Amino acid sequence: MIGLVIVSHSAKLAQGVHELAAQMAGDQVGISDAGGLSDDSETFGTDAFKILSAIEEVWCDDGVLVLMDLGSAVMSAEIALEMLPEQQRQNCLLSNAPLVEGAIVAALHASLGEPLQAVNRVAEAALSAPKLANTS
Amino acid sequence: MENQSSPFSPFEGKIERNEPHQEGGNSSNSHASPPDARSSQLEPPHQLSKSVVVTVSDPRGLHLRSGRDVVRIASQFQAEITASNLSRNSNAVDLKSILQLLQLQARQGHSLQLAATGPDADAAIEALCSLF
Amino acid sequence: MGQEITVTQLRRWLLAYAARIIENEDHLTELDTAIGDADHGVNMRRGMGKLQERLQDEEQTEDIGSFLRSVAMTLISGVGGAAGPLYGTFFLRAATSPTNGSSVDLAQLTQMFRFGLDGLQQRGKAQTDDKTMIDTIQPAVEAMEAALATQQSTAVVLAAARQAAHLGMKHTIEIEARKGRASYLGPHSIGHQDPGATSAYFLFETAAEVFTKTGAD
């Protein structure tokens, strides 16, 4: 079963999305969050080292999917990935999915035991999923 | 999900059993069939369609967590499973997708039509009915 | 030629850089208020405060690579915004360039900046004329390489870098932003100097000042 990492500029947002995702995943899926700067989580920002330790926290051989909010979160996550040992890096994926919807979908599908790429695919599909009822 | 164990209880269901809608209607062209993964998976003898109308009993409607359980159950079956919200006149959505399911905006008392197509359609509908 | 730059001088350079950024916090904020989200000054000042702490109480490593890596880590964790990962990447890549262990010669110093620039371009995916820190750093590195090729002294090479960086920074006033938040403004970004290009200019200004004063060690 894959692990999930939630990255946000806000520590509170990252924790909140983590909780929401945990509701969807049950206990089986390892989820960690990395929000705000390392020694000052009140300050908005992202920190590659915080992301790196969040990846290590939920590491498993099935891989880890990293979901980010936006902007420099992506650069920080890229740096974190580059710091992973080669073996792990190949099994760690940065997702293009929107953070909240993506985390919900990814958590649920991870809990169904789906592999990394498949979980990322359904999470990224959330980019185009409308929120409002599709009535005719 | 309080009543997961009683498969037939809280929905007012009319179950319609449909014969397979198979284009062409015979199997003589099996060698000539196009490389369509779906049609080759659905062997005519096992191809079942089944649909049922359920009423949402949960006072909070179909929400994130109950939706999660629906997706979990639906994902256990091979059948394609869709739902539409008759009370909102909505299009059919894929019940194996939590985001699509939430698009139904299903409140307590809404009627949902669940439809399954595939070899295990019967079992899928039966299992899903227990959740409403 | 022949002058070797040691960790002590790199440390002195980055302390001068940190002080210059802190002096210019308001200026950076002002620039970023015009075309960004007004946080470049605050972010850089916070990061530079952390860098000062790190440089001052660090166990005096003599190895250039480990020194630059520790600078990178401080900036990655301490700056925030887009500048943290970008400056962090610059020093992280610079740390991988060849050295003589505890010192670099002028060619190696130039290559160190080149490594940093290449890393920055990969990370931020920006080119020259996108109105970013690349507009300062790329011409500066190219000027260093050109001056080095004609056997110039450290003072001349670094003066060339500083001048090219300055021109590059001023050039960002004339161009339209194509990267970062300023790009949302489109043509309205013209007429404003890029804050990232400005903070990057100080790298070369302070390098020219510090590495050229040799006798003072």
C-alpha cells in the first residue's frame, strides 16, 4: 500500500487535509504532512527538508505520492525528491492533482491497494472533475 | 453505515432485470471484433445489467464518509456501476469515483438509480443496496 | 592570477551578502510590492538572519563543498517563498562543483557560479529576459567566463561580473515578466525592476568587494 505526503504553505492547511485524507483511508495508509517552514511553522512557506522527512516517515516499497498546494511547494518538493536515495526516488511521485480533492481521492484509492501510478492517475483526474451537480 | 448487514432493508427498491444489451446480438463475429477492451471482456453469457432505485436514508445525505464506503464496495466488483440522482434529474456518474459520486448532491429522501453492468452486476447491486 | 579563495573568504562574502540584503529589505519589499506579493524583502531578511546565525556559530568546516551545502540548507529552510528553493538550489549545485577541498582558484570559483546558475535554470525553468534572477546571474557568469578566458585577475573578473549583473538587473526594468507572479501583470510589469534580480545582484556586488580585498585576512 502506498504512502501519501501532503505539502502546503500553511501547516494548518496541511494538517487539515491530512485529517480529511485519513478519514478516507482508514488506518492502513501512511499519511504525513509538511506545511510551513521548518523551525517556524507559523510562517507560510514550504521547506524541502520538512518534505523530505515527511516522505521518509511514510516510506514504503510500494512508493509514496506527494500532493502539493501550489507555487514554490513544487520546487521544494522537487528538491526533497532529489535528496532521496536513487532507489526511493524512482518510487516517489509528485502529483499534479489539486490538493484537497486529490488527497481525498488518493487516500481512498490507496486504501483499496491500488499501485502508485494508478492512484496518481485518479487523483489527477480530479483536476477536471466539476464540483457542482451535473444536472440536465 | 449502521445497517450494512441487512442487505434488503432500508431502500424502497424495485429491481429491474435487463437482458444484455449486446450490439450485433450474436457471437458469430467474435474473430472480427475490433480491439475494444471492453467488448472483449464482456462475454455475452455473463453480461448482466441490473438496476435498482434506492432512497437515501441518511439524514446527512450521501456525504464524504458514506460516499467512501459506497466507492469501496463498488470497487470490489468487476461490473461497471453508475448512479444518477432521479430527484435532481442528474446524469449518471461512475460509482467507483468519490468525486463523481459527490456530484450527485444526494440528500436524505432523494431517489438514486443504481445501475450495474458486468458479470457480477447482481452481487454488486445487492451489496450496494445495503448501504442506503 | 593564482589567488585561492578559502572557506573563510566565502564565509566573509556571505556575511557581507546577508548584511547587504538586510540593509535593503525595504527596497526589496518596495520592488516586490509593485509586481509581486510584497514578501521578497521579508523572506530574504528572515533567511539572511538564519544564515548569519549559521555562519557565525558554525563549527568551522574547511571544506568548500560542505560549507556551500550548509548554506544551501539554511536558505532552503529559512527563506520561504520561491526564493528559498531557488537560492537553495543555487548553492546546492554550486556545492557539487570541483574544488581543491578547502579552497577554489578563480577558474573553480567561476565554475561554481556556473553550476549554481545551471541548477537554478533547471529548477525555475526560467531563461534570460523572463524578468527573474536569471537576468542578473547569467550575464554575470558569462562575463566571468569571458574575463577568465583572457587571463584576467580576480579583481578584473569579479568587476566584470558585477558590472554585467548590474546591467542585467537594470535590464529587468525594460522587459515584461514571463515567470513568477509578476507574469500575471503582463505588460504592466514593464517599468519595474525585478526584486529577485535585485537580490541576486548583491551576490556579485559583495563578491567583488570581499574577494578583491585579499590583504585583510
